[in-house]
Amino acid sequence: MINMSNALETWINLVSIQDIDAVVNLYADDGVLLGTFSDEIRQGQVKIREYFDFFLNKKPHATVIDYKKHIVDDNNYSVNGFYDF
């Protein structure tokens, strides 16, 4: 199971190996994605999958430049940052 301490590392690894099912499953059913290469706010796993269908097809390999975690409670958090692809 993913946890707050390894969430970003897990996301980076899954994006870099283009595992779309695993990437999409990192997001809550009603999660929100502000995709790096998109001008659309995507909510829900169906819309998030649409973005990653496009993005992972580019075969990205990501590295983290900087990031911030926002912890709401033990079960809710977000991780946002700058990445190099």
C-alpha cells in the first residue's frame, strides 16, 4: 500500500515504467489532476486515465526537481512539485 512517505517516489517510478493502471489507481475515485502537459482540470479516474493515456504514450522518465506535501489528515494528502521529464 502507498503511504505518505513514499507517495512521490512510487508515482515517479510508475510513470517512468508507463504502468497506467497503477498510476491511475494512485488517485482517489474523485481525485483531481492538474496535468503538466494539459490545460484541463481532470476529476475522477476516468478523466485522469485520459490524461495518462496521452502522457505515458510519450514514454516519460521523470526526476523530481522540488516538491511539497500537504497533509490533511492520516488518510488525505497531496504531493505537488516540479519534475523534469
